[in-house]
Amino acid sequence: MAKTIIDMKGIVKKFYIGQPNELTILKGIDLQVQEGEFVSIVGQSGSGKSTLMNIIGALDRPTEGEYLLDGVAINQAGDTELSDIRNQKIGFVFQTFNLIPRTSALKNVELPMLYAGMSGSKRTQRARELLEMVEMEERMGHMPNELSGGQKQRVAIARAMANDPSIILADEPTGALDSNTGRLVMDLFHRLHEKQGKTIVLITHNLELAQETQRVVTIRDGQVVDEVSGSGRPPRPAQEA
């Protein structure tokens, strides 16, 4: 039986605490994700899904509740430990790609390994292998402004895999892409899930994409309102990205 890698109980997130404009965004979220699962979290703008993503990714801490990430109590972890967790356990993929502008695709992919203290030759070799995996080997020396949106996202996925994380956390990864390019990116996520057994959490407002995952969790007004099984596969045979 797979172990629980994300275990959230009663997660509350408040802002402006104690002030007249105090705001409660998350209102008692319970969420468990098993190792090797492909889960989507769906919700409209303002539902709280981005706030939840920040807590899942250890970018922020809950105001109340308990969160165990691969057995580590995030509420009690220090800043250095959280930084290590983000670097080693989680690969982030964002809608806006978040690539460093005047840095080649290869160097962008190397960056998390640099922070992890990997030697130059090893990180260059791994970065090359990861860019080959996402079929970007011919664009390794290109800067982000020389790449299309889909190419940028493939570089971002390679970067997310740099330190072989347990979890891939993807926030609207196809939001800035046309439908055909978005399809190729989703196919890449399916391959990472099926061939490498990665735990993937997809944050999206696109229900059609969410239904490709194994489980669809819907949040509204800071609460989980629905949870259903998805197909766990793309709507047609995955094409090469």
C-alpha cells in the first residue's frame, strides 16, 4: 500500500490577523495524496487554490492545522529545512515558466542542482539528460526569449526534475499555452507519472485537463466541496512532446 506523502488536516490560512480586514482564505482543508498519485486541484479564481498550492509547496505555512510532507511537520520546520525541502523534494512548474531571462536553457536546468551543491560536471551532464528527455536537446544553448511558450515550459519541467524530487507541483502549467502545446505538456506529465512514478499535483481551473488525473479535488471558497475519480490518462494516446 502506498504511503501518504501529503497529509493535511484542518488547514486554515488567514491574512491580516487581528486587523479589521482579517481575511480567511482556507477554511479547514483536509487533503491526503498518496506516493505515486496524480491528483488535480480545481477551483475558480478566488477559490483558494493558489494559497493551498503555496502551503503544499512549503512556500508558506498554515495559520492553523497540521501538514506532514513526506513525514516532516511543515508547521514546525525552520526556514532552512523548508528551503531544503523545496530544493530536494518538490519540483515546481508555473504558468509563467519562471526561467531566468539571460541564462541558457541548460543553465536554467542546472540551477537547482547548483543550490544543492552538485559538482559542475555532474549537474551539466544531468541537465543535458533532462533536456533530452523533454526533447529540447537542440535548444540547450538558447535563452528563454529565443524559445516558444511550449519550449519554455518543457525547459521548466526539466528544471523541476533536476534533483529527482518526490513531488511535481504544477500550477496552471498549460494556462499560457495554446491547446496543442498544452496537450504536449500534459503528455509529458503523464509520462513522468507512468514511467518514473512521480507524485504529481496539478493546480488548474481547467476541468477537462483535471479529469485526466487519477483524482479531482474541487475547492470553493476555501473548502473542499467535491472529490471524484478521474480517468488517469490523456484522452488519446500520448504523442511525443
